[in-house]
Amino acid sequence: MKKKLVPMLIGAVALIFIVIIVAIVATNLGKENKKEIITSSTLKDIIEISELSTFEAVYNGVAQVMNEKKEDETDYYVSYEATVKAGIDFEQIEIDVNNETKEIIVTMPEIQINDISVDIASLDYIFINDKANNETVAQEAYEACKEDVERESSQEDAICDLAEQNAKNVI
């Protein structure tokens, strides 16, 4: 009895396998190759993100804080860690579709610094003027560090170059 059961099971499995293959082939033959029309408004709907950061750099710097009363004297130096993000504003991307040549032309906006974040826990001070070490030093130092990283990162061409290359790859 077991000898007759094994060939019957193999035959049943083979028959089911053939039915599945025929069903798959039949459904694929019945489908039409539909062409999809892409318009610039369709593409703009796809990329509704407003701001895209395409490069992130960690910046370690030292800011110099000058004395408010004696502008030529330094009160203290503060070292810090910051993160700089650069990218594009997606709302400024221009998309043109040429249906005759079947081309999609994407014009990217200029790369800009999107976000600067100073890690306040990383602040470390070297006081020249001990009187500057008071209750307002942390806020004052944070602002000085933020200004310093903004100034330094805006002068660094590599940040924008890498962000631009990454943005082109993403688009």
C-alpha cells in the first residue's frame, strides 16, 4: 500500500505545480504593457520634502570670546563640538518634462547650510579673565560657538561640494 501512495503523491504534486505555472503564464499573457505618462506635477508630488540634508559634518572648534568693555582683550576661549548639515530646498527644484525627446530635466537649487547644532555638553573653557566665569557664561559661550561654526562652515567649500554631489546622486 505504501508503494502505491508514494507515486500518487509525486503525481499529485507535479500536477499542482503544472497548474500553478499555467496560471502564472496565462495571467502575464493577458496583461497589456501600459505606458505611464509622467508630468512635472507628478514628479513634484513625489518630492514634497521641503529640506533635504545631503551631507553632515562633525566640526570641532575653538571660539574666542572678547571682553564687552575692552574689545581688544579676550575673556576666554571655549572648545566645542558641532554638527553641520548642508543640502537643498526641495521646494526650489524645477522639473521639466519633454515628451518629444523623452527627457526629464531637473534643475537643482543652490546648496545651503541647513542646520548647525552645537553640543552644549561638549563646551570646555579656558578663562583668561576670571571675572568672565559667571552664571551667564554658558549661554554666551554657546552663542559664540554657534557664530564660530557658522562662519567657519560657510567658508569651507568641501561641505557644499560634497552636499551637491550627494544631492545629484539622490535626485
